Amino acid sequence: MKLKQVKNGIIFNIFAIILDNGVCPVEEFLEQLKINDPSSLKSFVTIFNRHADHGSLRNEKSLKFLKIERIY
């Protein structure tokens, strides 16, 4: 497995895993979200960027969104 940096934030840098077969599940997830639910993609990217730039999320609604999508 390899890591790919997907966000260079002020507080956190966020990485995605690239599997041995070259597949990046995070990129696949985001692509499917883009196709199937663009409004959720926009919400996800906003939460994702906020976490990287401002630190750990404390908003319970935002945390539930990430847990539902299996992003930790």
C-alpha cells in the first residue's frame, strides 16, 4: 500500500490509501459521489477542507456524515 496526499491543510495533511492493485478507494468514492449525488459531494468537500484547515470537527452533524460514508 502507498499513501497519496489529497489535502494539504493548515492544521492537518490528509492522505488516501492506494491499494497494491493501484486502486484508491477514496478517489473511487468521490467519483461516485460526484456522479450520483453532487450536492453531497459539495458538502463532503466543505467538511473535509474545514477539518484540514481548522482541526478536529466538533459538529455532531458533520461527524455523522463522515461516519455514514465510512470516512474516518
